Amino acid sequence: MSDPARILLPLDEGLLALPDGPILFIRPSAEIPQELAAREGFVCEQGFKPVADRLEARGFTVVPVAGGRFSGAMVELTRNRAENMANVARALRLVAPDGVVLVSGNKTDGVDSLLKAVRKVTDISGVLSKSHGKVFWLSGAVPAAFADWEAAAGPKRNPAGYLTAPGMFSPEKIDTGSEMLARYFDKSVKGAVADLGAGWGYLAQQALAACDRIETLDLYEAEYSALEAARTNVIDPRARFHWADVSALGKPATPYQTVISNPPFHQSRAAEPSIGIGFIAAAARILKPSGQFLMVANRQLPYETALEAHFKHWEILEQDRAFKVVRARRPKAAR
Ligand SMILES: C[S@@+](CC[C@H](N)C(=O)[O-])C[C@H]1O[C@@H](n2cnc3c(N)ncnc32)[C@H](O)[C@@H]1O
């Protein structure tokens, strides 16, 4: 994880003072220094709901997409280079002409190559290294190249015709696992349906196109921009869109007949089966006793214990060298 205090190092070392007025923090981690919450006009832009929720719980003002003018901005790098370039470019545009932009990131998130790219088009005011990463800052006029950086990360139609953007799940090509799962969307998929971790909407759109007995389909997605893309990709009046953290979903007033999912398996670089396990538990919580859960997962991910814990019956419908498709029925009451 990135060092949350690194972004304040230039201020702590007396090399820079934050200007008065509103400050925007793009993609902050959930652990940013608490002192920032006390600043008037301090706004976090965080489109990933679990992190947005944690920041809000700590007293920060959080929006999924910020607009307006700021005196200064901070950017924490994500794992996606195109998104990082666009975030730095947009931060400088939102603070121009005399604001300052601080950028912090780990080496593993590409901070060195980003710094190099920024240096090619504009001057850097300063750089410091800390905790296997760097913080650098810049100010001044927005270089012409930054408009291209912003455009490159924006949503575009992929070769299959879906609106996607860099940083979303499988933006260029439909995921092979999702395609495998979609082949099981038959007449048993009906009534109220939920898609957990719906991304830009591939599975939901396939289900709605194949299953005319679906009454409603709720897309739950944590990443705001992906959900926005899904609103364009899933054009069916039965679809409803929810910016939500699936692992925090409670038991709904009306449980679902079918839950479909290709659960996320990492937030950082390494596989984190606990996220998928949280999705399996959520599926069991929101299903009717007679409902079914259809899921695809990377074959090596250890989900069997969780399926056993949350469902009375489950089976592998198909598996190949990469993926397994699972059907689970008869959810056990939450313990
Ligand atoms: C493997 S992708 C599947 C996307 C889409 N269903 C498909 O098949 O193309 C998993 C999705 O879950 C989302 N996600 C990750 N953590 C989440 C959470 N806690 N709650 C809701 N969605 C989450 C990711 O942003 C990603 O879009």
C-alpha cells in the first residue's frame, strides 16, 4: 500500500505551503492523514465506494466526481497509467493558473515513469522520495499535452461496441470467464436478479438479452465510472444501477431469485480471495431460499470453503484450465 503521509512530506519539510481555499484530493486512500479533514473546503474525489465510505466515516467530504475550481490539488496514483496521467492533467487544469498540484505514488504504481512523462512536457517544482515511492509537485500553466492525457483516459467504445475506459475491468476485450458464465443464462434466470460487481455491464446486458423472464436486474458496482459506463451499455428498462460496496449489502426487503457474478479477485497486485469470499456471503444474504447463485471465478481461487459455508448445495457446472462456473442453491441463513 502507498504511504498515506507521503503526500504531506513537502509541507512537513517546509518546502511548500498549501494555499488557502478549497483543496481537492483525487483518488485518496482510506488512510490519508486525519488533519486534512479539518481544512475548510477539503474535498476527496473517490469513485471506489468502499474507500469513499471509509473516508466519509472519518469525517471527510467525498464525491465520486469533483468539479469547480480549487486552490490546490493532491493526486494519489492508482495502478493504471492512463488514469494517473489523466488525473495529474485534470488536477492542474482545476487549479490553474496559480495553484499547486502534489502527486504521490509508489514505484510499483509507476511514479518514476509518470514523473518522467510530466517532465517532458512541463517543469516540476520539486520531488522527494519516501517509502518506496515519490511525491512531486508542479504548478503553472497547463501544457498542451495534458488535454491529450485527459482524453486518452476517457470512455470510448471498445471493439465489441461497449463503452469502457482504461482502469475498468477488461476494457478492451470481453473477459473469457464472463463469456463462459453468460452461456448459462437460460430460462432459470428469472424474476428479480442482481449482478454483483457489474463493471461496465457485460453480464447484465447478456442476461437481459437472453432471459425474458427477468423482471428487474440490479447492477451493483463499486467503481463509479464503470457504473456510469454500464448505464450506457445496458439499455433495458428492467435494469437499475447502484453505486455500492457489495460486501456491505444487507438483507433486502425483497430477496433475489438469481444472483450472477464474476467477483473481483484483487484490489492491489496480488490475488485477494477474501474479496470474492465476501461476494459469496453477500449473494447468500440477498437470495431467496429457492434462489440460485451463478458465478465464474479463476479456477485456482479457493472459494469452495465459502460456498460450503453459505450454501446447502453447490456444483461446478464447467471448468477449463483458467475458469470455473459454479451454481449454488439453497443459501444458509446468515450466521
Ligand atoms: C471481475 S470484474 C467483473 C465485471 C463484469 N461483471 C464483467 O463480467 O465484465 C469485478 C467488478 O467488481 C467491482 N468491485 C470490486 N470491489 C467491489 C465491491 N466491494 N463492491 C462492488 N463491486 C466491486 C470491480 O470494480 C469490477 O468492476
